[in-house]
Amino acid sequence: MSFWDRFQSVFMAQANQPLYVAIPNDRVSPAIPDEIFTPDDCYIRVWLNNLYLAHKRVLYQTRVPLIHAYCRFLYWGHQEELPRLASIGQVKELGDALDRAVSLNYRLLGPVPFRGGEVELLLALIAVENANYGDMLLNVLGGLSQVTGTGELKLALQFLQPLKRGVEGLFGLQHTRPHLWMHDTFTSGENAPSRLTPGYRVVMDVTESLIDRATLWVKNGRLCQGPTLEAATPFEGRDYFLFYLERIEKRDDIPGMASIQQVWDNAIVKATEESEQELDVAFNTFKGTVLQSPDLIWQDQRDLIQLLRDRVKVIHAERNGLGFLTLTFDTSLSGAVAESRPAALGPPHLTREEIVGLGWR
């Protein structure tokens, strides 16, 4: 039995069946456009926006909300499985204030390129007694945060197997019984039973007859209830968690991608100090790294190559004309990316084949 199958069987056997509701985008502020996910044309990011326990104390024990998320999606030519844990207990300095903290906006997945196929999510809310919130849990939480916090999933995957074993051991502890759970499979097809579209979804410990869906709203990433958006206040009284599927057209964290940053820096150094032959090698190395990255969609790959070409041309002109010491623009990747927005970087007529064949000139 696979890691995914083991956890799915545990959740289905132990957890109660909750209410699962998609909040319409016209009931969300700030507004979310009605868009679709197109393969190789955008990224997906999954946020855990809010998790809440209505009763944080049972007898004399303080309970801490914890979300276990498991994501399965098409990546690098195969179905990848990524575990994630999120809890306010990740902040050790909170100490005894754990039951009085507000839990908002944990990144569970991404951004990762949407390559098509199915995106499968399994999320479970677990009420952990604070007394059992030990070093093992904190270590697993911290490890998963470091792994999934990197901008390049391909670099993080090599550390996932030991962390999966840590998560599996965690759920062998007492008082880690799943309380609420949901499992859904999203696809981009127009007639899909659960179409992959941007938006908020809530899982709540309540039956359909006890909640009026028309009174549920999302304001600034928080679940609210009321007759109107303006009158709605933060929802209380029931255990729940709120998550958000986000569609991203362009990554904003590329300067944090170590492999891209390294070859960018090397090309800039060659442009400012070395011969044209060495620059050609560095530029082609950059192109190859970018075009082979499974963490970038084609539009970002194309834009980055054009961006470096523009930078190198200016540096080359400075060296041959006024001299390098007059160079005043930012040659860092983060500075170049920031300067390039919001306008598109690459010429619209350029094809992938033309990009691959081009040198820096």
C-alpha cells in the first residue's frame, strides 16, 4: 500500500464526514476573476487560509489545530506526491499562547506548473493536545516547511522520503486522530465533476441542514458569516478550515530559485569581465538550465532568456563604449525581474525553437 493510500484509509476510517462548500467568487473580497487552469500556461498554488477549533479546551487539556495536507499532481512527467503539515505550533515562541493565536495563510503547495491531468488534495484537521505537542512534531513541521518552502521543487524532492517517514511516525502518536477531512480530485475539463478553478473552499464540522450557504463569505482570506458582505463577521462556533486554489500566470519568486540564480550570476560575471567566447558558453548554459527546469512554464522560460539577453547587451555596450565603471543599473536577477514588470519581456513572435538556437547577441 502506498503512502497516499495509507493516509487516505486512516482519514476515511477515523474522521467524521464534514460539510464541504465552494465559496462562489462573487462572494469573495477582494474579488477573484473567473479563470481556468490551462496546461503549461500557468502555475497552481494552494493556501490554507484559516483553521479554527470552536472548543480549544477539553477538560484541562489545550488543543492545537493542525492540518495534514497531501497533494498529488503531474510533475516532471509523473504523478508526484507531496505531504505538508501546518500548525500555529510551528512558532515555538508562542508557548502557552497557542490556544489564543490566529492562524492565517499557510502555503501548502507551489507555485508549481500546472501540466494538466488531475490535481488531487487530501486535507485533514487534527486537534492535538498541547501536552503531546513534542519535539517530534516540531521537527517534522520544521523539516517539511524547509523542503516545501524552496522555489524549486526538483531540489526538494530528494529530502521527501525521510520526511514522509517522519509524518507516518507522527500519526502513530496518541491524540493525533483526524477530526475533519476532505478529499477531492480536480481537473481542467469543462465538464469535470470538480473543475480546477481559482477559489476558496471550506470544510466544516456541521451538517447541511444547520448552515445557510448564502450567509458564508470570504473577506481578506477569512471565512465570515452574515446577510451581506459588509455585515459579515468572522465565522465562529464550529470547527473548520478554509483553503484557496490560486492561479498564477507569472512566478514572482524566480530570484529565490538557486539553480537559476547561479547561472544568471555566472553569465553576468562573464559579460563584465571575460571574453565573448566565455560569455557565449555562460549564456548557453543559462538557456539550457532555464529551458530544462520543470519548475517554470514556457512563458517564464522565454522571458528570463530575453531578460538576460537584454542585460548582457547593455553591459557589452558599456564595456565597448563608455567603460564598465559607468554601469549604474541593477545586474542582479531580482533587480532585473522587478524592473521588467509589468510589461512582457519577450518579443511575441519568438518561438521556443528560435529561443533555443539563439546566442546572446
